[in-house]
Amino acid sequence: MYTYIARRQGSASRSARRGGRPEDARGGLSWGAGILYVLFSEPLDAVFGEMGYTNSVFILMVYSPGIVGVLLVWKHDGLPGLGRFFRRFALVRMSSSAWSSPSGTRRRSC
């Protein structure tokens, strides 16, 4: 039990030296932008416009986890890793007949 606690404390200090966890960056960016908007809504409304789906602050808050994820893949694996990461979106897991049907699934005749 004592060894486990010592390892946990050691790993926490190593992650602090590296700059924290990725969850900290995702949460810090989106929650930070939201808190700043709540605290300074009038000046930010004058600059970015009223809060809505097209507001730059809203877009930053919604897409910041994805932006941080792409930046982390780029940091750890470089451009080849980004290529592998984005290539996964092109994987086809359904047949062409399933894509062509209106409901998205292939219909079977009885």
C-alpha cells in the first residue's frame, strides 16, 4: 500500500513538470472563455456581437476540446501522426447500399 501511494505522488509531480494533463487544457480553454464572457459580457458583446451560434467566443468554447486534441496529436506524433489521425475519418464501415437508402440502413425484403 505504501509503495502505491509513493508511485502515485511521483507520477503527479512528473505530470506537473510536463505542464499538466490534456484535460486541463481542454477545460481551461473552454471554461476560461465562458467565464470571461460571463464576467465581461458587455465589452465582449460590443466586440464579438450577441451570444449565439455564430459568436466567435461560442465557437471557441464548443470546439476547443477538438482543437486541443488535434494539437496534442500533432505535438506527440508530428505531421505523419496527424495524417493517420485524419485518415481514420475516411474509413468506410457500411456498404454503399446502406449509404444510399434514406434511413441509413439496408432494407431487407421478406
